[in-house]
Amino acid sequence: MATTREVFCGVISQGVAPYFFIMDERKICSFFGHRDITVTQELYNATLAEIENAIRNGCRIFYFGGYGDFDELCYQIVTQLKTSRPELALWRVYCVAQERYLTKKVRYFNRENYDEITYLVPSFNGWYKSIYFRNCAMIDESHYILFYAENRENSGAYKAYRYATTRRKDKRIVNIWDSLFCK
């Protein structure tokens, strides 16, 4: 059994164009949540506990889409853990929604805040839908997926949650919204 896999990633590192690289079998965790939320201590604690659980289960690579307050909360927690526990060798990976973003400056995130930038080749090309299909590609690549998604049909986070629950095989899916509000 191979211990490495070849993954296409558009990595921007000092102006280098996208290329293939070998990534070891560390597990991937991704995050999806509503754009506007109120971060309470209870939400922070629940999210921290789930991220620590993901790390205990082998996750060392964390995928971020960069949209919204829940994503920002998860980014802050992973960054704190990366700083306080460097032996874990955590990687923060920003997943762009369109390949052209690999070479352009994107206004809503700072490239220097991430260890890697990637494009996961979704199956659709169009702005709004490209975000949905980027989310699907992130889910497909992930082993552990954290959501903060209320059951709202018009919510991108909830649509991603519904997609993830159809792809359950070998994935740990946690909706923190449910654990906080559906007791």
C-alpha cells in the first residue's frame, strides 16, 4: 500500500505556477458555516473541541474557503494551535473557487496567512456555482468536516452539509449547530 498520493494542487509559492506534488496521507479537515454568526464562548469551545478531536484523529491539513464568520473562527483556532503546538505540523490551505485566482490577487484574503493555496478542480465553472462546487471538492477530499449550518434551504453552508451527508463513506461529519441548538 502506498503511503503517498499524487494530488493536483495549484500552489502559489514565490510566484511558482501550479504543479503536481506528493502529499503524505495526513488527513484533511474542512469547515463550512454561515457567513454572519455571533461567536459565543459556547460556540468557540465546541469548535475548539471538534478541531482538537480532528487532530487526535490524524488531521493535519485544514481546508478553508475564506467566506464568513465561522470560517474565520476555525482559521483563528487552527492558527492558535499551529503556533502553540508546532510539533503537530499543521497546514492551513486556502481553497480558491476558480483557477484564475491562483495567479490574481484576491481582495478577501491575504496569501501570507496560509501555508498553501490550492484549486481542487470542481465540476462547474461559474461564479456563484463555482463556490458550491469548490465546497463539494473540499468535502470530497476531506476526512473530517465541521459545519455550523442551520437547516435553511437558501444557505450555502446547509447545501454543503446536505452534499456531505450523501458522501458519508469514511468521513466524520459534525454539525456544531445541531449540537448547540438541537439538544
